[in-house]
Amino acid sequence: MHRIGYVLPAGFQVMTFSTQAVFELANLMTRQSFYSMENYALGGGLVKASQGLAVQSRPLTARSSADTWLVAGAIDPLTTPTSPELLRLLSGVATRARRVAGLCTGAFVMADAGLLEGRRATTHWAWAEALQRRHPGVQVEADRIYINDGPVWTSAGMTAELDLALALVEKDLGAEAARSVAHRLVMHQRRSGGQSQHSEMLKLAPKSDRVQRALEHARRHLTQPLSVEELAEVAHLSARQFSRVFTAETGQSPAKAIEGLRLEAARLMIESTRHPLEVVAKETGFRDRRHLREAFVRGFGMPPQAVRREARTPQ
């Protein structure tokens, strides 16, 4: 049995517990009790999450042991300091574990405990710069879903914790088990570690329903040419009005925004499938492989082959 210990500092972010569903379902889908889970906190007993929920925990001591330690973080890691004693204990127990992982801002707790020095790490994008300032010896990569640097793992914020947990399941039980768990969790996709934390749709953030409808139409029909006239019709505007309103609300022209959506979809396909680039180009609305390559170099600074190689390199 693989023992997972959750280290819960006072005021930890409650999203941490979503990852327990991943391991619970892994046991269910594989019909074995592979994972066991325990909560640990300084002194044990009831420990409160950020929104007041209190959970029972075992005391974390120098003799505590687990195969994997998952370290929770706070909503605001700069105003919620971790007990020095908890940091000391975490530093000790981590050396005897198979691996240790920081969930979201749990990377701050790990870094404060000296576990990230000289290593690659990520955290919630909103706190990445602060983590780098606080720990210049850590190589913070702000735009990653999760990173695996030897026995040390870190994840980006919130739902990215699920992606890290699924990656651990894949490491332990194989890709098929991880896919089955993701399917049971009704996850649209299981994101790779190298994938960006940011979504093009969120970045555009249109203010009106009509522009939102046009973008949703574009996202569902990327294989089509998607002219301004077609999008304007979906938004119930003239082509001239649509272009003006779209640019005012998103800060981008319709053509630039559509290319961003195509690039995001193509990158997802390249990172998560083995489809030839000709197929990726066709499925995401690029004219051909050459057009896809030009857009990738322009958008990401590297060709699609390099993105695929990076995605297959352990994070």
C-alpha cells in the first residue's frame, strides 16, 4: 500500500482535499486499495482550513512517515506564515519519503523548509513572482501546470492540483488508470505538466454576451475559415460593428484572437496526442503544416516539434 500524508498548515486552502478524490477513485477504478491517506498537522487534532472548515489530523512528528507527502498552502502565502516547527519537521520527514509535492502555494511551505533550493518549481501564477523574490535559489517557472524535478513535485494553482495528482497516479499505476480516473472525474482533458496555466478564452474576457457567443462559436468550429462576417452574424452585428466592438472588449482584432484559439487547441493536441502535424493543422484550422509552424514560431517562439519534445520530457 502507498501511504499518502497530507501536511496541513493552519489556514490551508481547502482545494487541497480535491486531490483526495483522485486517489480514492484510483483505488476504485483499479479495484485495489493501493492508496491510503492521512492528514497531518503540527500537534494534530482539529486544524482549520482558510474558510473555517476544521478537519481531524494526526500530529506531524520527526518519526512520521509516508511514501508521498502532499503539502498544502494558504490563500495568501505572504500573510499566512507557516510555523517554523512545522517547517523543521517537514524538512526531516521529506528526506525519508519517496517523493514530496507542493499543491498550489504549498510550494512556499516547501521552499521555506529548504526543499526547493536549486530545483525547478511552479506555483499559482499570481504568486510565482513573490516565490521567486523570496527564494532566488529556486528556478520558478510560472507558466507550468506542474513540474516534476526528481522526487520533488509542485503544481500550479487550484485545479492544477488535480493534474499533479493524476500525474502521480500515472507514475504509480500507468496511463490507462490515470485516464480512467480523469474520465470518472468528468475532466475535459488531463493536462500535461508543460501546458500553460492560462486560457485564451479567459485572457480575452469579453464583456458582452454577443462577443462571448461569437468566441464560443469560433472555439467549436476551428476547422472552418471563421470569417469576420460569420462571427458578426453569430453576434447579430454588422461586420464593421462586430470588429469595432470585439476589439474594444478584448483588446485584439478578431483575426488575432482566432489565431490564439487555434494555437491553444493545436498546442493541446501536440502535447497530449501523437497525431502527425498535418492532422493537427487540419483539425485546428491552419492551412497546412507550414502555416502551423509559422504560427507556432510567431506565438510561442518555437516550432511545434519542439513543443512536442518539451511535453514528453518529464516535468
